[in-house]
Amino acid sequence: MNQIIEDFFAKENGNGESREDMVKSGFVSIVGLPNAGKSTLLNALVGQKIAITSKKAQTTRNQIMAVYDDERGQIVFHDTPGIHKAQNKLSVYMESVAEKALGNGDLILWIVDSTEQKGKKEEQILSLLSHSKRKILLVLNKIDLLGGEEALERKKAEYTDCLPFVGIVGVSAYKNQGLEELLETIFSFLPYGPRYYDEDTVTDLPVREIAKELIREQALYKLDKEIPHGIAVLIDSMQERKNGIWDVKATLVCEKESHKGIIIGKAGSMLKSIGSGARIQIEKLLEAKVNLQLFVKVRKDWRENPAYLQEYGYREQK
């Protein structure tokens, strides 16, 4: 993050440009428990599907960058895996990504599911946040399910004295409620600075990475119990034909032979269903027709294997 700032000013000074035309800009980390709605909120704020979503916990595995830009300035969001108790090397990695985000940026958004009672899991995050030197904005999500303004005020009161929050904002990421108030509040706490990315930049994720996650999202939707959490997706090839059609080949990696059979399904029905849903989403991403082929292979206990974690993209971030 600091390197981005240094590179920008080195570039600007080299071109002989001044810093007078700065806007409100900065880096904002999104943290919270699994299923608090972090990814849904990120997608709603930037107006594009960047992070996958599902009702299953631990959907987000890596840090995801997305950019919001308007006449007021630029917000660089970093969505992180939900903070949870680590159960394997993959979840240890996810937990470290989320916790490192607390020390970076200009502002932390703590996203809370307003329909849930505050308990020990929230206390774990409060303990982590209490050690952060960053400004913290509490965002109460899913307020459309609370039952009115009085219920929202009661929920705000539950958290008011927990930490010296710079503010508390209620939103519904799913129904796009309260988003403008949230953006206005975020901008009010950001410093003046440059636009770190071009105005048309939405994310720094490669298209292949987004396509991979869209396939994994369909597996999360369509498979039950523990199986989706043991799946990784690899894009084997991704090529555009002269006629504009994209050929995409991908492999779903699972941990057990029995899981492989379930993923494939009777006569290939489940794999076909996953592929059909993913193809529609990838076509929206590429704005083109897509020929998607999916394969399945077994890598026993890959979530505990550092070499596999590296190969599948879960690398320690600097």
C-alpha cells in the first residue's frame, strides 16, 4: 500500500505535475465474521460482481481489491476472509489475511450482521480491533430484516461503548439501502490524495481469477455440507476464438474420492449444473459466449498441504 503511494508520487514528480488537484482518497479494509455480508456489500458499493457470495461461511478465501470512484474521490476497498477459528492450514492462511488487514489503510469497516446477537465471536473481533491504530467505522448490515428504526437504534446502542468508533451506519447490502450514507461517511474520514488507480479500474484481480471464483461460487451454491469447503478451482486454459467465443477449461480439486463422485453426480448431472451456472456468470463477466468444460480430480487433504495451497493460489501476502 505504501509502495503504491510512493510509486504514484514518483511518477507524478517525474512528469512535472503538481499535487494541487487531489481528491479524497484512501484505503479501506472490510472485516467481519463469516456471513456478515462483506462481499455482498463490496459488490453493491462498486456496482459490479467482484467477490463471490453464498450463505455458507468462509466463502472469501483471499483479500480482494475493488475501487469505487466518483467526483468526490476514490476509495480502494480490501475485502478479507471472515475472521473465524482456524481449523486447517487453509483457514490459518485465511485468518492471517484478515488480521493483517487490520494494520493497513486509512479506515476499517467492521461489518456486523444486525440480525445476530452479539456474542463471543464478536468479542474476538473487538479484541483484535482494540489493538488497531486505524479509525474504525461500524457498519450494521441487513437492517431490512430488523423491523424498523427503533430496532436499529437498539442495535446501535449495543455496540456504542464497545470501541471508540468514528461512526455507526446501518445498511442493507442486499437491497442497496444506506449505501450513499455509508460512502459519504467513508469519504469524510479519508485524507486528500491522488487517485491511485485509473477511474475505470474496478479491481486488480485477473479475469482468470474472477472466473475461477465464479465456478467455486456455483459449487458453494449447489453442494451440501462440508464438500464445498474442500474444493479449489484451477483454470487450466482460457482462450478467445476469432469469432469472439471463449473456451474455458477448469478443474475442481476435492479431497476425497467419495466427494469426487458427489461433485460429478449421477451421469454427470451435478457437474453439468455447476458448469451451467458458472458459464452464465462468466459470460456476464466477459460479455461474450463461453464454452466451459469442467473436470474433477482428487488431492487428498490439500487444505493441509502447503505445496498445494501455494499451487492453488493461497500464498502468504506481503
